[in-house]
Amino acid sequence: MAFEFGTIDPAGEHPDAGVDVAGFDVFGPLAGLSPEALISTAMYSATMNAANTCRMLMAASLLHEQREEDYLLRRSESHSGQTGSIDELIAMTAEVAAGRDPYEEFGPNGFEQAAAEFGAAMNMTPAEARAAIRAGDAMRYRLPLTGTALACGRIDLDRFQIAEKRTDFVDDATMPAVDAALAEVILARDPMSTARFTALVDKVVHTHAPEAVKRRNEHAARDRGVTLRPDRHQSGRSRITGHLPHTDAAALNAQLSAMATGVHTRDPRTMAQRRADALVALAHGKRALECRCRDCAPEPLAHDLDTDAAVDTDAAVDTDAAVDTDATTDTTTGDMPVAGAADESRSGPAVVEPDVSDAAATESETTGAATEPAEECTCDCSTCRAPRPTYHIVANQTTLQGLDNDPGMLDGHGLIDAGTMRRLCGDAIHTFITTGVRSEPSGADARAAASASTYVPSKKLQALVRAGELCCTFPGCNQPVWTVDLDHTHPFDHTNPARGGKTFQGNLKPLCRFHHRIKTFGAWRDSQDEYMSIWFEAPTGHVYLGNPYTGRDLFASLITQPPDHPARKRLGDERAARTDTHRQRQDDWDRQNPPPF
């Protein structure tokens, strides 16, 4: 039997896209398409996949309903649920109280049967099959309008499941309003990254179902936990999985990052390795990560070839000096030697890692780190002081003052409710951003105009640009906004700053290092309009909106007004004049006709 494979060809470059699968040339037509046609084909295929996914989820939900009906029918045929006497009712009640399932004899219920059948047909695990059935049920009954966005290809399965999970605690009475508002904002905006989409869903839930946010926070705190188990695929390794409230997760993440960046720049470990070592250091009660750069590493131990024993050369030097000065050295305490004036080439004290075979040395170092305060060290070594963890929250000042309960944005983790935000911001360092101003500095603001001619933005300008976004502005990227670069849309001219791109809000955007390099050295083009919308043009000519949903959608006070066009300004002035004339005439009539009329 031969099957025909029709290749989607939006560009129309290959009128006859069908091939014979038996000839093993299924993907032949795609190989001849241009990059522009390949991107169009991929986008069109993604849209069709979303529509097919919608039908698949609906089929899973309908299958579950049929299997549930079959199960209930089979159970009712054997047992109607009624008892013939009081004694029989009491006996059944006692069996249930003892832990016996009265319906165990009828086998798996309809949900379990549907999950097994659907999982076998789609080659899914039972967990994936159950998730598909739940998503189909949510699409049909709880989120039908949002499901329409999935059917139209405006969102994919991942984003629909984000909407499903993050609206799980919304009650049935409020759900229609949440579904309508969510579908409205989805259909009104361009496709966006999952980080921006998650913030959009959370904003809708905070607005229409604040009680659901409280229930979700309680659930997150109750179901917290951490699991460590051996890696099934690689020997000698273990995996850590856990669930924490996002505020606690942000604190832990900031602590690991601070410890990982607290070592010298010449530390040979990668950032991921340092974060893993920082977690182990926290488990050992340490607040600082030991540096492993060349200046901080311990001197190698020399070996006596006659006895095959390790000899510490620094200890030998110190012992000789002690003999010359008629001093005695106590070698029974296990104290590790520290290089002083005899070793001036080091930038800090030698950090000696404990040897598990030397109990005295291990105990001595652990005790010393726990008892000696960090401020007694006079060197500049970062391992002698605990780094300060930092994470960023964007919030309205009115919310901090208790005038409203608008949510705040915890960078890299999403929205947090007002109560949690006030608790976290109690002892935080605040940077107040002046909002409601034009994005480009005017000549009247001499300080802003002068800072626009410098390459590095001021700290307040950096905070303003980052607060206005949620993550990297490149399409599809989720990198947290406070961990990425700030890029000039119009390149800054270092030789003549007055001629190049200025450093102001309307010419800056956050880009992660990867996409920053893609934009700078690739064939991509970017633009930024007066409404702070950022557009990216790919080498294929496709244009994408980089920030369909931003921090300005969450915090209206961050919206900057673009400069008025002269024609718009003229009409606005005429309208204001008419309004003033009408108000003046009304005031004159009121004065001339005091009550009673």
C-alpha cells in the first residue's frame, strides 16, 4: 500500500509537493525550499498542529466521558446502591470504615480506563494521558473561549496548559469572566514567550479572582518538598527535585547566585558548577563559597620518596623559622598553616580544603569557620565574607503604602500578591522611578540630556527600562530582565555621541547575551517605536513583535506618552479651547442665575 504525503507549501514554490512514501523521499521537497519558505512552512505547520491538538484533547475528553458512562452502567447493573435492610447498610458502612473499597470488584474506573486506552493509542505515559484528558475537559467546560484561541492557532498546547494550571483554583462562578478576559487579551496580542504569557494569565487571575490567588499560595506552601534520588541514567550522580513557594525559591536562587559570584573571576569553575558547590556549602552551614583560583588554592604537598608520605613545604618553612627564633610549634592541634610575610605573592590567605582522611584538620577548619567572625579578616578575599543575595521586585508605590492591592512582579518568578510583596519589601532597598514622562529627554532637562550622551545608562534609567519589561525582548526568550544586557536600538557612536544613538528609555531594550550577540553580529534588524514596542526583522524578512506583553501592561504608571504630532496637538488645543469656553459660559450663567431658579 502506498501513502501520499502532501507537503504544505505556503510560498507556492513547489506546486506539486506530494511524494510517495514508498520511495523514501518524504522530505525531498522541503530540501529545495528557500529559508523564507521554510520559516513560513514551519509557522503554518505550528498553526495546524495547534488545531489538531485541540481536536486531540477533545477526543480524549469525549473518550473519558464514554468510559465513565460504561463504568457507571456496569456498576449499576451489579449493585444499585440501595440496601435491603438496616443490618446490610451497617455492614457496608463498617467495611468502608475499615478501608475496603465497595467498588473494587468493578475494576478500574472510567478515568483510568480512558487514560490507558488513550495512552496506548498516542504512545503516552499514564501521567501524560491523564494530563491530556484533564486539558480536554478544561477546554470544553472551564476555558472554552481560551480553547478557541488554541483551535485558531493563537496559542499552543504548552500555553493552554499554563492557562489551565494557573486558573485551577478559580471557582466555577468566576471562571466564565476569567475565561472571557483571558481569551480577549490573547486574541488582541501577538504571540509571546511563555514568561510573558504566564504573567498575562496571572494578571487576569489577580484582577478577576483574587481569592484564587490566596488559595494557590496556600496550596504551594502546603505541598512544598525536596527529593534527592540517584540518577537512573548516569552512575555516580544524583538528581534534586523539589517544589517551593516562588518567594522562597527566589530567595534560594538569589543566595546561590550571590555565593557563586562571590569568588574571584579567575575561579576555574563554570557558573553552574559554582551554584552546585554553593548548595553543598549551604548544607555544611557555610555562607560563602571557597575560591579555587590559583591565588587561593593551597600549595601542592611534596612527597618524601623514602617514606611515601606527604610533606607540607609551607609547614617546613614555618617550623624552621620557629626554630631560629627559639619558638616552639604545637603540632598536635591540627591547625592548618597560613602563609604570611614569607609568601607575599598571594592576594589573600591560603584556603585549604579539608582532607577527609585527616580528622584533626577537618575539625579544625570547620570549627575555625564557625567561630571566627568574618569582619576580623582584613584581606580582600571574597571567601572571607558572606555575599549578599539580591532579587528584584517591581511594584506600585501606592501598593507599598497600602492604598491598593495590585500585585507585584518578582523578577524571574512571576506575579506575587500584595501582602507577600509588602512583607518581602519591608527591609528592601527601594529605587523610586519617576514615571509619566516622555521617553526622550527634552532640552529643558539638562541632567537627562547630558546622561543621554553617555554610553552606560544611569542606575535609575536601567531600573526604568527593566521595570518596563518582563524578560529578554527577543521573541520567545524567557531570560529574567534583571540578568540580561541593555542594548541600544540605534547604536551608540563612541567617537561622536551627539551623532549616534542616545542613551534614553526610547532607545534601550533588554537582551540576553545570546540574543544580544545575534542582533549585533547577525543579519537581524531591530526597531523601537515611540510606544516602546520593539520589532525584530529576521534575515528571511519575517517581522516579529518582541514584547507583546510588558511591565507597562502590569503597571499603568510606567506608560510613557509619545510626543504629540503637530496636527494632533493643534486639534487637541482647539478641543481644549472649546471646553474652556463652554465651562466659562456655564460658570457665567450660574453666577447670573443663582438658586432658586
